[in-house]
Amino acid sequence: MSGVQPQEDGRLECLECGGWYRLLPPHLGAAHRMSAAEYREAHQLPRRQGLRARDLSERAREQGRARYAAREDIRAAMDQGRAGGPGPDAVRSSQETAHRPGVIEARRRGGQGRRASARRRADQAAQSVGYPDLGAFFADRRGATAVAMAAELGLPRTTVGAWKQQLEDDGSIERAGAARQTG
């Protein structure tokens, strides 16, 4: 049933496999390699659709209210946030002093390595279906939806959409299409 998240006896039905769970996101990641956002999109659920049993949500809400009532520091911080907070300069200053020199640069370099590794995996997926690289795959599939391309490559739809956008922006798809036509 599209657009509705079934819930019964304090459990939610996984619309992917039909299993019943009190908390869906851990199951979705482990069993289906899918984020909560991808699950909601795939099944046309509202973005704010809860993916945990109602009693768990109610318990978390009650615990939050109890913490708020019991701790002056939490109330003060929340009230300050409602009143506009300390301002962006104070936040930026605290973030800068919280990091040792070089940590931010190392994190940035690590992200580049992860992106390169992800690109290699995406190129390998395109090669597994007979294309030299991802750009050539996208050039040949211009009219296809991201969902269809993701299914063919065996990659998440959001990943395919992000790579397609990046390759369109840098002109790789156009170059790959031109190379296929001349070759």
C-alpha cells in the first residue's frame, strides 16, 4: 500500500520485506541498505513520517520533557536558543577553538578519499553492465529515471542522482556521449 505506513500492536511493517519491527531505521540499513529518507521516498511516505512504534515515540517525548523539567542548564540553553541564541560569531569562535590545528584539513582530505572510492565503485557498477565508465552509462541513458538507472547499476537512487548531477555539471556526460557517437 503506497503512501501509508502500516502499524499494528506497537510494531511497524517494513514495506520492503513485510517484516514487523518496533524501530524501522536500523532494520532498513542492515537488511535493505536503505536510509529512512530513501525508504520514505520509495514508498511515497511523508518526510515527517515516524518510523518507530508510537509507544517508543511517546516514551522519548516524556523522557525529553522530564529532562527539560529537571535540569536548569537544559532549560536555559533552550530558552536562549528560542530568544535568538548567542549569535553566529560566538558559535563560529567556539567551533574554531574546539579543533586542534590540522584536524579540519585531515577531515577534508578523508572526505576526498571516500568520494574517490565511491566514484571507483560507481564506475565498476557501470562496467559490470557493459560501459567503460559512469559518464558513458549516463550518456546512453539520458531519458531514464534515476530510479531505473539505480536498479540497473545496483546502487542507491540518491547516489545515482548525485553522480549524474555532478557529471552533468562538469560536462563528463556530454564528452562521453560525443565519444560514443564518434567511436
